[in-house]
Amino acid sequence: MPATAAPATRSRKKSASRAAEDSFDAIVIGTGMGGSACGAILAKHGFRTLILEKNPRVGGSCSWYEKDGFRIDMGTHMFIRGNKGPFGVCTKRLGMGTPIEFRRTRDIAWVRGFNIDARMPSDPRRLPVFALQVLVQSGLPLTALPSIIRMFRDIVTMPQDRIEYWDTRTIDEFMSVYTKDPFVHTLIGFLLGLYFILPTWQASAGESIWNLQHFLRDNSLSYPKGGSAIIPQTFLKGAEAHGAQVMTMAGVEKILVEDGKATGVIARGNRTFRAPVVISTSSMQDTMFRMVGKEYLSEAYAKRVQAIKGSYIAVQAKIGLKKGVTRAGCICGGYPRKIDRNQMNHETMIETFRQLESGKVAPFTPIYCPIPTNFDPGLAPPGMQLLTACAVAPTTDVELDDGPKKWIDNMLTAVYDMVPGSREQVVFEDTFSVQAIASWIGKSSGAAVTTGQTPDQVGKNRPGHRTPIRGLYMCGDAAGSRGVGTELACQSGMECADLIADERRNFLI
């Protein structure tokens, strides 16, 4: 008997040890900006935290890959506020100071399109010259200038209560208070649309004003040394320094719910991890319908989740060049660059998005093209340059009339026209369809912002971090906070972690 008892005892001890290893205070699904920030701040609050990532590399849409000596962003990014915004707040809270080095270029952007060809400077003292160039090239009558100046003055000085008033109204409604000029609506609408990947008649004016205020006041549009992935990587280093565990290739297949409470997750390989707190950074629909299951939701809540609308998304291109062709930080605008001024109107933009929603490539293509190597030459071999371009496209739930190849070819035509001399210097040309992007980030619609910043989905109307399932929370671009893209996700992650810590102190979880 003694000879057989010892192995059984060892087996029980091993099982108990494995159970302890797989039990945590909190589990965070995803290592993008929201998940990495949330997991890090939870660990700082003293939670035994596990952060799970479905891909082989962390970062979500801010991840990367390497090719021919280039370090290439999976997404297409510039960062509005650098260390003056949520990124700097997060690293300071983790006791790291501001280790991420955000860099700027002399010409932070080159606007090419809408009959404009002007370089936006990073130095605010040069902005009046830029504004004058835009004014002259656009053909805008001088009589419209006072109204436009008044509009931007009101944007910069608007108090919080007025911003909240405009939360529930569109950008179109806000601009119409100041000017009816169709060109102004089209140009400003395009620039604001870069924030949210939504047209002006769908995007919240209050959310736009809030972001413009911070953009103009901070004057910190920039890009980090080391590439966009350095931001979530830094947060995760802070998380691990406070005891968190990070696991890749561990996509969550099921969120476990017992008696109306979250109790853990089942990850790839049928591995179970237990925790009384689970935080999802996926979309509301993917979280509630795919990972939780409708059977755990009330009919009213399921309908609310189903009604949430995301933003549009984009097809993308990563283009390596033999040598640099421009010093601008990014190039943005549209193709064709020259348009009859009579066609620069609301009807043209509506038609562009109508075709987009029907799966057709529109005659006018908005383009956004950051150039990471102009901020950090170390992201490419010496003397070479990297373009990371995108063009707006429908989400995966739209049946395409024009196939994926046409969308990508149209984007490439626009990019090579807008970036002079680039076509002749191409070393490689990697392109990504909407389906490929959606697969990487793990959000089935592929929407750039899964809870789009529309008037009924911002401010007080934005879904909160809590869900009806006790212990299950949402953060990232799906719930809570204000901001642009990655900054929205980071801020949401920190706020969610603080909420969870507060609820634990008050014995609510």
C-alpha cells in the first residue's frame, strides 16, 4: 500500500499546484492599448492579473511584423497627444516616468487633395502661413473667414457643459451654425473624419470638439521611437513589474458564467483560467454573443448590444522604399487631388459613403499615410523609407460589389499619386484586406472603433465598463471614456481598472 500511495499524493499535489497557477484575481482579454493599460493598472492595484493575447505578438492593432530589415506597424497610426495624454499618464502611474520617446517632424503633415497642396508645420509659429495657403488654394471667399475663425475660437474655448450639449448632435449640425459653405463642410468634415472614420453627418460634434481642443492645446501629434508597438509593450513591462502574467497564443474561446457571475475563461487548447473578474477588450457583440452567449443576457440587453454601430475600417498598404521621397510626418488628403469646386459639396461626400456602404469603390478616395521612418529612421535599413497607408472601406458585414482586389488597387493608385516619386522606389508592397485586419485584431466586424463615436454612443450615452454579468467588464474602444482611437482605448483601460479596484474595496465583486 505505501508503495502505491506516494504517487497518488504527488499527483494530487501537482493538480492542486496547477489549479493555483491557473487561478487569478483578474483576467484581461487582449493586449492592445486598452488591455495592456487595464492589466497594468490592475496589477498596480494589487490584483493577480493574467493578460491573454490570441496572436503570437502583443499589441493588437498596434502590433508589428518584420520584413527585409523593416519593422512594420500592423495598423496605420499617428498619436494625437504623445506623453501629454493617456500614454504618459499610464506610464507615470506605473512608476516608470515617461520612457516612451514621442518624436515630431518639421512638417507634421502634408495635405494633398481637395485642391490643396500645403504642409502643416509642427511649429505653431508657422501655422498662420499654412492656414493662409489653405485659404488661398481652396478659393474660399474672404467673406467666409470671420465665421470660420469664430468657429475655431469657440472650439478651443468651449466649456465642458457645452461640449456635452454637442455630444448628441453631429459635426454637420455644429458647422452649420457658422457657415453653409459646402467646401468648408467637406474639407473640415474630412479632417475630423480621420479621428473617428465616420462622415460628418454620423460623427458626434461634442466628441470632435473635445478631441480638437486637446489636439490644438497640446500640439503633440507625434510617433514613438521604436514603432507603435512600443506603447503596449511598455505598459506590459509595467504590468509584469507589478506581478502580472502575459500569455500569447492564448485566444479566449469562452467566458465562463455561473449563477450570473463571471468565473473565468476557456482559452485555446481547452485551457481553463479562473478569476472572479474578467475584462474584455473585444467588441460588445463579439464579447456578449460569441464569448458569453445570448442565453445569459436579457432580451432588452441583447437588443441594445445588437444595436451598437461601429465605425468604418480601411484597407491598408505597407510599402518599403529604396530611399526617402518626402520628409513629412504623414500625407493625408484624397484622390483625385484636383476636383471641380462645384463638386466639393455635401452631396459628393454623401454619395461617396453611399457607395461605400453598398460595397462599391467610390470615385473619390480619402487617403491617410503616416511615414514612421521620418520619425524613427531605425525602423528601416539605412536611407530607406516606410509608408503605412490606408483608405476607408466597409466593414466585413457589407457584401462587396467590388472585390477586395479592386479596393486595394484603388488605394495603391491614390497613394502613389499622393506621394511623389514613391512608385519608382518600391522594394516591397504588402497589402491587407479588411478581412485580414479583422482576423488579426479578433473583432469580427473589423471596425476601427467597435462602438463608433456617433451622437447616441458618446458621453453619457456611451456603454459603460460594467455589464449585467457580475464580474464581467468591458474596456478599450468598445466602452467608456473619450478620445481618438488608441488614446480612447488606453484611457478606457485605466478607468476600467480603477472602477474594478474601487468595487473590490467596497465588496461589490
